[in-house]
Amino acid sequence: MSALAVGATALTTTGSALEPRAQTADELLREMTLEEKVGQLFVTYAYGRTADTPDPVNREEFGVDTPAQVVQKYHLGGIIHFTWSNSLYDPKQIAELSNGLQTAATGSGAQVPLLISTDQEQGQITRITEPVTQLPGNMALGAGRNPQDAERSAAITGQELRAMGLNMNFAPSGDVNVNPENPVIGVRSFSSDPALAAQFTAAQVRGYEDAQPAGEGVSASVKHFPGHGDTNTDSHTALPVIEHDRQQWEQLDAPPFKEAIAAGTDSVMSAHIVVPKLDDSGQPATLAPNVLTGMLRKELGYQGVVFTDSLQMEGVRQQHPDSEIPVLALQAGADVMLMPQNLQVAIDGVIAAVRDGRLTEQRIDESVSRVLKLKEGRGVLANPFVDVSRVDSFVGNEQHLADAQRITDRTTTLLRNEAALPLKSPGKVFVTGASEKGTEALSNSVRARGPQSSALATGTKPTPEQINQAVEQAEAHDVAVVLTNAAWNPDNAGQLDLVRALQQTGKPVIAVATRDPYDAGHVDVPAWIASYSDKPVAMESVAKVLFGETTPAGKLPVPVPDPGKPGADRYPFGFGLAW
């Protein structure tokens, strides 16, 4: 038994004992009313630092004041946390909030504990920041080429989430990013290579769910089925169309989901995309029976829980009223509706569909049974509470931080080096570019090694005035390091102007792509590094490469196209320099 496990007795927010729950999933299902069953099929957010914190937005959206009342009113199956819902401040607060929400759930209605979740993918999508351990995102891990690192990264993330009372993580992304212009996946994908993406997706499922000692893992949710990797449209704001035919889907998109299912993923999340060559209904995959029931359930044999992606996204709301979307999702084969636009309308829509026969109660029972069995298998029914007194000493502990740095060090990828690296006794190093957090972190890492350093963040869309200011500061230094973030995107073209202006100073320029590595194809500088992240842990790894403390070991998990030569790559898949 680890230091975090609470044994057979659950603990409340104050650490007092509660009787452990003994009911099985089947026993619970037999005792539930229709309203309680339908509530289990919805996961949403609620606003408040604690379970009992009143927030006027709760009253506006849900008709009650506190997160606990939201849980009780709707008999929710789960809660998802975001920073913008005022839910995520620090580990101890999150643990207390989790326990408070579980107390509300187990003390009302069918007394079923909650799935408490977030999107802690790491990398670009990180909901909970320091002191929680920060780890590489998917594309960085793909660059590291070490599936054990991917599994360890997920295990650390999952254990820390569970310590804070979260028992589910909407990760990993199993999407194969074959489109460099993908605005919504990109660096969230392990690779453009389906075999590599599949291997790492399965490794992370094992890391999240199989943490030892038993009971310290979280449920994984592999997303976004049937595959969101080949689109240049963001499903948050529009409905993407992916033109993969059956053979392309089987070769490119399906492998990560197949491997995740074989690894035992607790859940799969659907995508709000249209796949006309796979399904002629014209519906987004979330609402398409041929996709969720036909492809996922029947062809791939998946029997676990299917979550929809957020039902507030425009990709799923364009064709139907909000009351019909959850009904259609259930008819398609989904089990849990995530974040409906109007929770009351969505629940009422499902209940009305049962009353008028469009949905049978047996169909509701099928999904509720899957949800309850997931909770049972993950240990949530038996003991949903965590020991708040032990959280601070575990989350972000010394071993986790050391592992995170070692894993990150193995992901840094050197794409170009005209005798610029490693740096030899630079006097003053100027760090500028897209990220305020990244420039400051890298400048701090440089100073820690002796040289003077200053930082200037210009944002992803630098103005001419900011570029001029950066040039003036660069001229007063010996080396300029510039951080880019999706500079390949025409909307961010000012970043490339910044890089070119820095080159004109005559000072050595080192560029670091802190998101997708595709930036490196657009402009040549003496050295290009891909870090895939601007987090301090990634910037420390970059500093180690800058000063020759480590040999860059990452290999590109995606090819970097050459914009001047359509169809050609500037840096091919697997490329990476060393010394």
C-alpha cells in the first residue's frame, strides 16, 4: 500500500471516516429511477473553488448556486474541471473540491460517486500547472521514441490526478496528424506514422490505468474517434470533413484505436467530424450509428464507455437543436454526453425520448451499466474519496520532477546546426519570441549557467514596434534565441518577420519551435531546435542542448514540409541531428 492509498475506509474533506460503499454496479442499476439513470449519462462543469462555493454563473446555467447543488439536482455521472470554471487552483484545493463533490453525489439520489475528470494531456493541453508535475506532450514523446517514457509520463500524470481526487483523464489523443495545417490536433498527436502513434497511445493507456499499487490509476479516454488527424478545420468552430476512404482509415486512423482497445482503455471519445466515404449520413461521427456502433463497437469490438466530445462545440450543433443532440448520440452508440450547451434541455430531451419511445429504457440501461462498471472497475464505487493531508507531499514530488526532466531531455530535436551549437562562452544571450512564460524560463535557465540573459516576449502576432524593440535588444547581446509557436500559420506570419529581422542584426540566431516543428521549414537560421513545448521543463532541456550538456536525442515524429517545394519535405520523418 502506497503513502497515498487510504485503505478500506473512505475519508471526507476533513479526514473523518465514512463507511466504504459495497454496492455493485448491477445492484445500483436495479435501484435507480429513470431520472437518476439519465443523470449518469451526463458530465459537465460547475463553477466554484469548493463544492459549497456559490457562483452566480451556476445560477444562470444550472438554476442552483453551488457545484454540490448542480451534482445533486441533475444526478450527474461526472464533473469536468477547468481553470475557467474556477475549479483548479492548487492540489490541496482540488482534492478538497473533489471530496466535497463526492460527498454531494453519495449523499443524494442514487448515491453514486462521480467520475471527476479534466484534460491533462500534458504539453499544449495542460489544465493543471505547477506544482503538479509538467511532462512532455504527445508529439514530444513521439520524438523521444521511447514507449516506456510515454507510459511513465502517463503514470505520473494519472497518479497525481488520482491523488487530487480526479479519477478520469480525457487523454491520450490517438489522432494521427498527417496534415501539417491541422489547427486543433497538431502537437497533441504522437506522430504522423500510424504504427508509432498506435504504440504510444497504448503505452499511455497502460500508464494511466495500470498504475501500481492498484487503485492509483485513472481511466483513460482515447480520442477523437474515428480520427481527427487529417483536417485543416477546427471542430470547436466548424464541422470538419475528412475524406479518408476505407483503406486510408484502416491504414492511417484505426491503428491507435485498435491498440488502445487491446490495452484495455476504459473509454473512447468521439469526434465531431464528417467522414463521407465511411458514412453517408452527413452526420458528425458523434451522431452517426455507422461510425460509433458499426465501426467502433462492431468492427473494432469495443465494449467500453463511449464519450462524446463537448456538445458545446459548433461541429456537433450545426444540424440539430440541443434537445435532440444527446438523443441522436445515444441512438448512434454513445454512452456519456459531455458538456451539453444546456444541461436541463439535454436531460429533458433524453427523458422525453424514452417517454415517447424513440429511446427504450433498456438502451439507457446499457449505457448506465457501462458507466457504473467503469466506476466499479476503477475503484470509484468502493472509495471515491482521497486523503487531503497527503496531497501536497505527493503531487510534484522530487522523483516525479526528476523523471519529468529526464524524459523531456530525451525529446529535444535538433533540426539545423551550422556550427552554432553548442554555444561556447557566450557573453550575453537574448531570448525573445512568442511565449512570455517560455522566454522567461529559458532566460532563467541560461542565467543559471553563467551568461547574462534578458527576455522579451512578443506574442504569437508581433507588431512592427515589438520587432524593432527585439532587434534593438538583440544588437546589445552576443546571441539571440527566438521561440516560435505555430509560425507556419499565416495568421502568425509576424513571427517569421521577427526571425528574419533578428538575422539581419548579424548576431547568431537560434530558433526554437515550441509547438509544431513545422515552423523550421519556413526560414533558415544557423540553428533550429524543436522543443514541442514552452514549459519550463522543456526550456531547461533546450538550455542543456544550447550549452552542450546533453546531446539532442529527439527524432522528428512528423515530416516538416518545404513550403517552397510542394510535396517535398524540408526535414523528413525521423530526422534529428546530434553531436
